[in-house]
Amino acid sequence: MPSISPNLLASLQDHTKNIRNICVLAHVDHGKTTLSDCLISSNGIISPEMAGKLRYLDFLEDEQEREITMKASAISLLYQQSSSSSSTSSTNDKESFLINLIDSPGHVDFSSEVSTAVRITDGALVLVDAVEGVCIQTHAVLKQAYQEKVKPCLVLNKIDRLILELHMTPLEAYQHLSKIIEQVNVITGTLTSEEIILKETSEDYIESSDDSNLNFNENIGTEYYFSPQKGNVAFTTAFDGWGFTIKQFIDLCYKKTGIKKEILEKCLWGEYYYHPKEKKIYKSPKGNLMPMFVTFILNSVWEVVKTIVGTPEWIDRDRLDKMISVLNITVGARDLASKDQKIVLKSVLHAWLPLSEAVLSMVCDKLPNPIEGQARRMEKIFKPSKPISTSSNQEQQEQGQQSNASLIEKQKQLLNDTMTCNPSDDCEIVAYVAKVFAHNKRGGVQTSTIHRPVPPRRVQPSAVPSQNRQQQQQQLHQDEKDILKIDNMFISSNPTTNNTNDSTTSITTSTSPTIASTAKPLDLSTIPTGPIKPNNNNDEEFIAVVRVFSGTLKKGKTIYVMGPRYDPMNPTHDVYKVEITHLYLLMGSSLEPIDRVPAGNVCGVGGGVGNLVLKSATISSSLMCPPISNMMFVSSPIVKVALEPENISDLPKLLHGLKLLNQADPLVEVYVQETGEHVIVASGELHLERCIRDLKESFAKINVHVSSPIVPFRETIITPTITTPTTTSSSSSTTNNNNNNNNNNNNNTTSTTPLKEIITVKTANKKVSVKIRAIPLPKNITNLIEQRSQQLRDLFLGGKNTNKELSDNKITKREAEQAEREDFQKELEEELEKSGGDWKNEIKNIWSFGPRHIGPNLLLNHIPGYNLSPYWKHSLQRGIQKKLKKLQKQQQQEKEQEEKEEEEIKEQEEEIKEEEEEKEEIKEEEIENNEDDENSNSEVGSIKLLDGDDKFKRISELDNSIVSGFQLATIAGPLCDEPMMGVCLIVEDIDIIREEGDQQNSDSYGPLSGQMISTVKEGCRMAFQVKPQRLMEALYLCEIQVTSTALGKMYSVLSSRRAQIQKEGVKEGTQIFCIQARLPVVESFGFSQQIMIKTSGAASTQLFFDNYWETIEQDPYYEPTTEEELEDNGVNIASLGNNIARQYMNMIRKRKGLFVEEKLVEHADKQRTLKKNK
């Protein structure tokens, strides 16, 4: 039982200035959980002897077996600091602090848990192994902390290894530690310099005053600079429970030297040398003097260690007793009398330099409280929405402006409350759900889920038929009126009333009848109410890990759970109304119920709130609160497997379990493929194992069959000669020749030249022919589009761009998005100019990106004169995401035209019918008399082609079909139906046969738009196949730390898996080699286990996917022809294992059920029976 009651911890939540929300970040196996155990033991929850062995916060079975952390877990601790070291005093001469500690994983597969821990904390303890130094994950966690504006402190752990393993002298240890601190400062300096450069190039920086800019640069440069002089660096050995900062040795040095404490704080680290006889401090070495850090601190620690473990199996008891009396410490007699040197060393150092005192005092002095922490980071994660005025009527505009003004004022008030961490009951609640976890005392999860309707994406208007488009625009116009009515209701209601429950219910009850009569989708009464309770047992539910930014969470209070797609202007989508029934204090594996949680604290919320959360959510008592921006993840999912239940009758349980898994894990992706397979996508092999185990044991509770990992590949083309697009004038002659040769052919034909290959394809009715060719896309352009995929998704697919910071001169979302389009266009134009050749002129010819309108492939328009016509639609200016203003203007114009046309049409219909009947009688007589002449005229008319504006107008009508065909071609290439990457498809020309109006839209082959989609798709695939085809594979960034004895075995494992060594070196002062390599994802399964077995545990690996792709040089269709090639490769390369690309292609085609060219039986012999042998 803990010695500190949960009620005492809950009472400290009201003292906001004495709260510290911190997380522990580090590379894997650098001692995060061991450090957490030492801090927990200071509260009496576990014994100090079990610290580092128990791993209290690793309460999952997998975590205990593998001895690594997989899930971030939180615990609340009490720390009492003496008044002499604090700026304030208390009645008991000690000031109490509430420490909300979150232990996060260090493995890269669970980096999403690090993101959740960083989001809900204000400070971080960054651990670095004193021997291994800065590793790849250390860099990653520092970047995550910097992006979230979390202030870090540095902890150099495992100091004892420098003495016991590396046998360093105090001076060598000082030099080694200073180099590690410099490496960490280089990383943070790089991050700060990037932000300063971006800030200086922005318009706000130029227009602002110089003083504010200088203060900004100074603050951003000093906050993330680590130095023991500043007190933000600690030196620890967490496993033995001892550690120190410079602050702990100031009193000791003051007694010895008599130097002022203020001077000692500045001189105990760095190149400062103390002369004992002269009692002076020098800035340069003089004689045999050593730095003061070595003289006063490291020498003392080294003396204690050497006294106890200097001689094997013998301890100098007399000298040890003198040291204990000089240090004035008390050591347990039992531990001191032990014959084990490690036990004696641990007890003495723990009594002299307790780790919890050093670390927690640094946390309370240097890391910010919730008020300071939220003031520096809320402007980045809390983004007020930008209302858009969409009405043309003056009255509606005035009402919209009033509603927008009230919305802006309310959101400004919410932002001010969150920045000041206002905990008052009158303040609106704003909180963030970082994650949810399953809590069940009996094991497993039996919880209900709720169907989460996703608001429809905005589609490209040209993709909708004209009639449906008009209906859709009319519906949008009706929605605009309803939005204004909702805003007026917000004005009439009082959002700042004390009783939030009454105010919200009054809004719902009073406005729902009015809204229901006008627009059903915007009925506030349709918001689902909760709580959603478990099916069987109240103890089995999802618990939401919540950080409260403003207000106070109380039992019985009504709140709204808002998803990331929630819009305050349309407060009915992705929002749920629920009443708080359970609040918990997070204490590791246990939950302590509490009644209220004020702002600035981390808590658990039960009672069904977690069941409404999909990965993350925002909690607020006001519908005007915008959703808090999503978390940023370092890695992305890459490993994919398909699942199916062993018993087909358990399929509903599997679907239910997959929903719960997708809800609980922040990074996993769960979806159903077109083939009907249920797929899980994880960030790595270890993450995948954890997800499958959760699914089997907790969520679905059934046995499932797991397929072999499905690794993504990409298809591309290469060219040995020219990689730049040629002009349309140079290709016109070849195009005309191809046209003359192919007019009388019914099948698709191909014409090739030495420099380019143009494919001519025709629609099924032979009325439209398209000429397409394919060329490789330069690598720099491919990388730019791949890096900006999220930005393209926000701009063109209606994604919610919550992280965009709007400047003062761009007050509307439309202007901000237009600015983003222009910025992306400038970057793309610069990369095209770098590519040289004719690429610099292709910015105006971009027709579409693909696949999914955001992929790294381009469709270019080389149709002569089409890009200069008014019908041309550039990809960057497409109306994929139309704004309400444009829709309204178009709608008004269409309404006026429709009213005029309806009156004219009614008058002219009768006259037209009479004229048509007369014309039909005349035509029938002419047809009977001149059948032969009419047949000859029809043949001549069939070869007449459209040209000029008629041709461009017809192409613009088929624009969406052409783009759709390109999207279908790039999402599934011809090699093995994998997406294309780095391919540029050029439409050279489109020929359309002139026909009458009734025959141009459809015929016996179906609508022409559908024929164009399939034609363009096949043309793109054929143009792709003309070029040399290659596969692209994804590669991990692999970091390996291995001792010199196992170096050869490690290289053999890497070579067997086709790894590419990029960097190798030795850690200075150690025998540890650090190797960085690129490892193919398809070869990575079982890699960590194999290298661990081969090296007998002497190597540690870390795999990180940074979206790096590389082309496999081998041709998958290569066949040896000459005698030399046959001698080198054999008759069948794929069967011998030499053609790896062919093997991968066949593997993918088999998995997808595609045709594979292979022999089922090779070198078969005739079977001979026993009778014939006789």
C-alpha cells in the first residue's frame, strides 16, 4: 500500500503553481522505466531495493517478458522541497509539489505513445546513456518535444559504467560527458535555428519591432540549451538509485573553499580551474590543475567507488567508515555489513546522493508549471476557426457578421482561459484526450462502440453530373442559411452562464424544433447523448487519458466530446454529448476514483467517454470550442497483414475487436481491402505483434489466422537516355504520322521512335483517340510531392488543416488556402527549374497529381493550344474544394437563368414539336430516295475531326474522365497492381470525331465518359510498359550498436538481407561500434531476433521508417539471350534466385491472384512402377 493517500494527491491538484506534468523520453534501454521506479520508490509505493527490478509502470505481460516499455503509463507522485531551495515558504518549512509522471516507450515502433505523452505534459526528462551516447531515437524524441513546445531537462544515466566497465579516470569521464552534452546541444541548436530562419523570413517578423524579434531569438536559443551551470542537467545511475546535480555540491564546496555560492554555481562546470594554495579560480589550465567539476565532484564519487569495489572481494572498511562520517550520512547496518560489494556501493551512494532528490528538485526548479507551460504552447495547438461569410443578402450578411463576431470573441475567451490555465467553475471546460486504454480487472475488454458518422468529403464538382451538381449546390445553399440560424441561436443564448448544464440543455430544447423544420442535418437534437456503458460489467471500459487545459471536470457535469472533424460553424457532425460519471487519478496499473479535476492536471475519465473517442478527441462544455490540433507522429505505418478468424462464425467478434483496436492504438490503421480482406497496418514488427496479441487476448478474444506480412512496393520506369519532356511542336509530326497510319486500324497500336514512345488508344466506339507517352519524373520533384502529400490532401481533398497558422492579413480560410497553393506552386516551380531541360516550362501544363490526387505522379497536357484556351483547368487551381461564396454566386446566376429559360422553354416547346414533325416527314422521303448517297456522306462525315474551340470545349467536358483514368492507372500499375511512383504521363493529343448532338454523349457502348476512363487507363498502362519497368522497395533506416567482438557476425547478417551500409564509426573512449544502414522492409522480418542470436546479444538494433524508397536495379522481365549471359545467370534467373525483382513481382501477383508465368513442374521424369522394373 502506498504511504501517501490518493486523497492527499487529489487535494494538491488545486495548487496549480505546484504541479509539474512531466514525461520521460529516451532511446530504448537507456533507463527510463528504472528511473521511474526510483522516483516511485520515494513515495513508498515500492521498496527502494526493488527499484529497477520491479518495473512498476510496465504492467503488461509482454513488457515484463521483453523488458521494454510498449505503452505509456502515468502515475502521480508527491515531492516535498525544502523552503531554502524554493522561492516561497510554507508553514512546515517544506513546499509540496504534485508530480504527474508519464513513462513513455523508447522503441521506434511505439513512437506514437511518445507523441501522446508529449502532448499532455509541460516538461520532459530526456535520458541519454553515458556510454552509448546520443542515438537515433534520442534525436527523434528531442524533435517531438521541441515541436510540442515542451521544455526538456537532460539526464545522463548509467554513470557507473564509466568507472566499472570503461575504467575511465575522472578527467576522461568529464571530457566524455561534455562531448555528449555538446552532441545534444547540436541537435537542439539545429531545431532552434530552423525556427529562427522561418520566423525571420515571415512577413510578421519584418513588420514587427526589432526588440520583440531579439527577445524571441534569445528565448528560443537559451530554453533548449543544456548545461550543468543552468541546473538542467543531472548525472545519475538509476539502477543503483543515486544521482546528483551541481546544486547538491555547492554547500560542500563552499565549506572547503569559502567561495561564494553564486560564483560556484557558474564555475563548477566548464573550463574553470581552482588553485587550492592561492584560493583562486583560473579560466585556463595552470600546471596540473584539473577542472573544478573533476576536482570537487567526480574525484569524490570516484574515491567512494574505488574504496568499495577497487579491490575484488575486499572492502576497505576503515576508510569507508571515515567517508561516511565525513559525509554525515546514515547507512543501514545490514547493507553496510554485506559482503557483496555492489550492495554496499548502492547503499552508500543512495544515502549520500539520492536520485529522487536530485531529479525531482531539478524538475520543480527548471521545468514549467501548467500556467507557464500552457502559455507557451496553447497558441500552437489551439487554433480558433476562421468563419467565412457566404450570404449575398444584406440581412443575412449582417446576421452572419454578428454570429461570426460572437464566435470569434468566444474562441478568444477560450484561448485566454487555456493560456492562463483558469480552473474556476465559471470557466468553460477545454480538455484534450490523448489516448484511451482498456481497463478491466478481470482481463480483456467487453465494451460497446458507437457508430461514428464521418462528414462527407468535398468532391470535385466536375465529377458530379450537372443535374446532381445543381441539387448539391442547392443543398449547400440551404445549409448556409441553417448555419446562420445556428449562429443566431448562439447569440441569443448566454455562453458564459455559470450553470453550463442548464445552458446547453436550453439550447438543445429551444432550437431543435426550429431547425428540424428547416434543415434536418443541422438539428442539434441529433447529437448522440451518453454515456455509452459497457455491455456486462461497469469495470470493463475504455478509460480516456485527459489533460485539462481550463475549467474543472466534475462528476455529473455535461460535456461534449468533439472529434478532429468537428466544426463550430456546423455543430452537429463528429460531436457527442455525455455526462461525466467517473473520474480517476492515474496510479500506474490502478485507478483511484476522485470527484473533481481542476485545470492543469492529467486524469482518467471513465463512464463511457472513452468509448466515444477515436484515437484522440477534444472535450469542452461549449460547442463553440474548436478541436485541438492533432498530434504529430515521427513514424508512419508500413507493415501490413491480413486477418481472418479460425471459425467463420467468429467474424462479428473479429470486426468488433478491430474497431476497438483502431480506437485504442494511436497509430494503427484498420481497413477492408477491395478483395474483402481485413487488414492491420502497424509501424513495425514489434508493434504488429503487440496489436495482434491485444486483438486475441483483449478485444476480440478469438483465435485468428494472420497472413504473412504484406509489404508495399511501388512501380516506376527508367530511361537510359533523355529524361526531359519534349515540346509539343517536335511531337506533332510523329503524332500526325501515327494518326495517318492508325485511322483504318480497329485495334490499339503503338508507334515508337528513338527518343519517345507514343501510345495511341481509341475508345470502344472508335470516336475518340488519345495519344499518351510516359517518361520518368525527376527524383527531386518526386520527393517534393511526397513530402507535401499532407498539404495537398488538405488543399484538394477537403482535409481539415488545423495546424495552419494564419497571419493578420489573411483573415479567412480561403485566403490562407490560396496562399498555400501559391507557396506550393513556387516550390514546385523551383524544383522544375532545377531539373533543367524543358521541365521548367511544365508548371503550366500540370493536369493532375496521382494517385488519389496527391501522389508522386504527374499528368501533363501537351495538347497543342489547349493550355491557352479558357477551358483548360490547371491542377493547382482545380475546384476540388469549392468555397461557399463561389457556390452561392453560381447558384444565384443559375436560378435567374433557370427562371428565364423555363418561361422561354414552355413557349417554344409547342413550336419546336410542330417543326420537328414536319422535318421528320421530309427526311423520311429523302432517305427512301437517296439511300446510297446518304451512306457515302456518312462515311465522309465520320472522319471529320473537331478542331479549335469545339475540340477544347469537348475535351473540357471529358476532363474529369481523363483525370479519373489517370488516377486508376497510377493506383495499380501493370507489373503487380502496386501504385506508381515517379512517373510522368503526357497526353500529346486527343482526336474527336465530329458528330451530331444526340450521338456524342452515348451509344451502344455506353456513355462516352465511361469509355474515356477505361481508354485513358489502358493508354497509361501501355505507355508505362513501353519504357523499362522497375520495382521500388521501401527501406528502413537501421541503427546498430555492437561490440568489436561481434562485428563480423553482424556484417554477415546485414549482407544476407541486402542491407546497404551508409555510416560506421566507433564511439570515442569505448569499444562500441555504431553502424547506420538501409535495410529493405521486405527483408526486415525476424532481423532483430536473428542478429541477437548470431551476436549472442552483443548487438542492439533500431529500425526507423522515414518514407525512403529506392529502385531495384534489376529488370523483372530480364531474360538472358547471349552465351555469356546464359553462363553468368543460367537459363532461368528467377528460379536461381538471381533476379530478386522477378521474385518479388511473382510473390505479389500470387498474393493478389494475378497470373504468374511459371512452371508448376520442372525437369519431370516419367514414373516407373515396380512391375516394369522387374
